[in-house]
Amino acid sequence: QDGIEWTPPLPIARIHEGHYQVSNCQGQRLGTAFNYHPRGLGLNHRTNLYYMQSSDGGDTWTNAQGETLALPLTEPHNPALIRDYEADGLKVYMKDLNFDAAGNPIILHLVSGGWEPGPENGPRTWMVAHWTGVEWAFHSITGSGNNYDTGSIHVEADGTWRVIGPTDLGPQPYNPGGEVAMWVSRDEGETWRRVRRLTRDSEYNHTYVRRPVDAHPGFYGFWADGHARERSPSRLYFCDRLGAVWRLPESMPGAVGRPERVH
């Protein structure tokens, strides 16, 4: 109630060697999506896609269909599993979770053939998993150069879905990050179009584009750059909804500084 005193933690999933997860809330609904690390393979191996949600502050959890889940989840095949990527031989990397206008979850994730960097494990594919209210629909957005290329998905009032992330190869290709681009879908993820390249001819790779909560149109995504193979400076950037980009000052002698427009 006050951010100081907290209830005891409630484990909701501990399948084999653990998980990466993303979470979000819409009104009273809290949703989380995650993968799992199979036992005995090491933490470079992650696969499958799960989703669960709670509307009572985490006391009870259901899958998207509304079936109550017995917690904690401990087996790879359980009612929260929405796609058995393990059977497909694919690795899964979590990126973001959002909701459509009806409150249905949309999971942004990336799948690839292996954990090792380099072109050998391509194609690495950005994906959305969308609960339509009846079933989970899966759609691809674009390819990518590294499993750790990371971005976010916005769902806008007019029904536009907008993904901002480092989907283009950067100056350190096949390492985490690259050049940031903006992708748009107007048919609930079925088809996507790149509408703008936000960075180009960069010195360093850009990655980990984050979506501000209740984003203002003038502050729609923020991220950092840095050399992917050696020690380097790292600068902070933000963009507006149309894709204009600013870089924050590298040093601020006073309390206030002015960002530099770069694209």
C-alpha cells in the first residue's frame, strides 16, 4: 500500500532453471509473459512462450482463456504455455508486453535457431503473439542480427501498433544492437511496414529501446548506444512518435541541459 511494507513473495513460475519475463498492466489486470531455461542445458538455452494474468493483485492467476492456474508452475507443459517453440528447435528472447484496445495481450519477442552470435543462427525473427479473444495469433515483423536486439511495442488509440527497435545491422554487425527503426502495423500485427530509420551511419550500436509508461508523443522511446566489442562511451537518446531523435548531453555543468537533435 505504501511501497515500504510488502507482502511475502509469491512464486508463480519456477520451471527447471528459471525464466526471463516481461510484464505490464492495464487497469486492474496484470500480465506477464516469459520463456524458460531447460534443465541441464545452461542459461544460454531458453525457449517456449508462456502467458498468465491476474486481476486481483496477484492472489490468483489465469491463462488468457480464463482458466485458473495452480501455482507455482513447475513443468514446461502447463496451461500457461502458448507456443511450444522447444518442439520447433527455436530459442526465445523476451522484449515487451502490451495490450490491444480490448485488453487482449500482445507479446513482442524474438526467436532464433541458436544462442551463438553471428549469421549462422539466422534468421532471427521479431514476432508478436496476440490473443484475439479466441486464440493466439503469431505474426512476424522483420529479421534482426542478434538475439539481444531489444525494442518495445506501442498500441495507440487509433489501433496502430508501433515497434521501435534496433532491427537493422549496425557498425558492429551481429553483436547486440544496431541501427534503430520504426515499424507500424494497422491490421493488429498481421503485416508490418518500416516507416522510418531513426539512426543511420552510427559509430556505435544502439539497443534496448524502452517504452515510457503512458508515453507522451514527444518522448516515445529511449535507449543507449555503445561499442558492442570494446569499451567505449555510451550516450542516451530519445525519440518522438514520428521518429525524430535527440541525444542527451554527455556532460552537464549545470542543473539543466539541452538535448541535441541528431535525426
